[in-house]
Amino acid sequence: MQNRKGEGSKMKKAREMCIPLSRNEIVKVKTRALRKGVWYRVLTRAERACIDLVIKVVERVRSRLLFSVLSSVLKKLEDALESHVRRLIPDIGGKLASKMSQIAQNWGNKSAASWAKESSFMQYLTVTHINAPK
């Protein structure tokens, strides 16, 4: 039943679209949040109830509206679960690594150009900076 040009194909695409968000993935995020102590601190009562209800009722999320609600809540949890050091690596570690790389290159060390791109070096510099006496 197609009364407008292309309307049937749009409805078919919407039905075929599979949103890869399952109960198991949501349970894993909830478990991590409970263990880290951010479940009650970050989420409102309504957001916690929404997640709990989805875990009890839905096996796999198919609704776009439910997906958008869940993705915003899960994004909030993921941001809270991310470690403090990981958040600071691009700002502190990245800047320090590029400065040290530039200084070493000016001294003649040609292999120092790759230092600014190494994530482990940036992490080391971030942790060192955080723990430095002020």
C-alpha cells in the first residue's frame, strides 16, 4: 500500500534498521556503574527507573525514541565512568608531550617527532603532572 512515491521503501528501511542495543549491554553498563558508585550519584530517579524497566521488559531496543532516551542516559553513565586521568590526557599530556617532543627535536633528536603521538607517553606525563608537588 503505497500512496506516495517512495513512502513504502522508507517504511521498509525503518523496519529493517536494527539498533544494536541489547539487554546484556545495558546490564553490563549498570553493573559497572553500581560497582564504581556512580549509579545513584549521576542518574536521577527517573533515569534509573527507565534503565531498570528496559532491563526487565525489553530484550533488544528497536524503537528510535527509546534508543535516543537510553543513549543519552548511557552516555551520561559512560562519561561518569571514565577515569579522571583519561579525561586529562588530551589536555595535559598532549600539550606536554608536544612541548617535550619539540624541545628534543630542537636538540637534534629526530625520533622525538613520534613522542607527541604516543598515548602511553601522554598518559605518563599526565600522571606525573597530577602527582607533582605544587
